[in-house]
Amino acid sequence: EQQEQQLPPDQKDAASTSDGGMGSDFDYIIVDTPGQMEVFTWSASGQIIAESLASVFPTVVCFVVDATRCAGDPKAFVTNMVQACSVLYKFRLPTVMVFNKCDIVRGEFAEDWLRDLDALQSAISEDGTYAADLARSLALVMEDFYVSLPAAKVSSRTGSGFDAFFEEKVVAAAKDYEENYWVDLQQRRRDANASGATTSLQNLNVAGEPNATTK
């Protein structure tokens, strides 16, 4: 996709040697994780990678949703919301919902369903299956968790929506990181050290302030 480009060798060298090894010549560092959630989200390595990045830079989780799969299927939308909430509470990092392929379908439906439970329930009610009943119950239970998640509508094919995504959603999420996650991370590490428990947090350097120039 147009937004994903491999760095040339010279830029890779610069990124690996400057600014503590993470690269100060870039505004953003994008880490693409396995789409199968169990491989990254619920593995020890995933937790270590996320915490290692978040101990150095303002780090934001972007949960990418295929808008074409959700547009006509509110059950699929609810499933994605449940998964996004599980990622949010697993990593404790600011999370942005990113609805991709909005060049194929309009993304307004996603914003409506995110912010208006009645609209989502109405769409689900058109399906009389058991799965729809389950989705309706899940939507009701999870509303308080996902309703506040920021959302962006983008197209990786055309590049539309990415300016607003980076300049508005990511910047706001990075501020949330600095005001909330960073403070929580330091406290968790102090608690881990005080208890004498061996955790990945004890191996992270969280002294000082995060590099605020990189999102």
C-alpha cells in the first residue's frame, strides 16, 4: 500500500544509530504487528515490545478495521469493538480506531455506530439470528468502553484521511500518553521494584521524559 515504504539502507542506518537507536530524523515510527491478535497482543513478546517502545517514545496503538467488512454487517463492527477494547486494556496505551478502505465505502456509518448506541442497535435488529442477539448484548455492555475511542477514516490506496489522522488523532493520543500513560508507567515500575517481583517493567529505562518529537 502507498503508505507503507521500506527505508533505504542509509536511512535504516541513521534510524538505528541516532537518538538512542530509534531514529530522530522521523516524525513517526510505524510498527506493523501481526494481524492475528494472539500472535502479538496476547504473547509475552508483544507486551515487551509495546512497553519497550512506550518507555522511550509517545506510543499510540492504531487498531485498523476493514470498513468494507463492517459497513453492511453490524455484528462484524461489534466484534471489532470488542477486540479493540481488549487491546486497549491489555497495553493501557492510547488507542485510535482506524477505519481503512474508506475509498470503497463511506466511513460515516462507523462514527454513527461508535457514538450512537441506538443507531447500532437498530442496525443489529434487522438481523434475527442468535449471533445478532449476542452482538446486541455485547454492544450494550461494551458501549462505555469503546464510545470514547477516537476514530479516523482513511484509505491506504488513495492516501485520503491520513493528514487528519496524524495531525489530529495521533497528536491528541500522544498528549494523552504524556499526561496519563507515562505517569502510570513510572508508578508501575516503582511498584514492581518495591515488591521485588521480576517483570519486564524492571528492565525498562523510564527515567526522565519521553522523546516528545516522535509519535
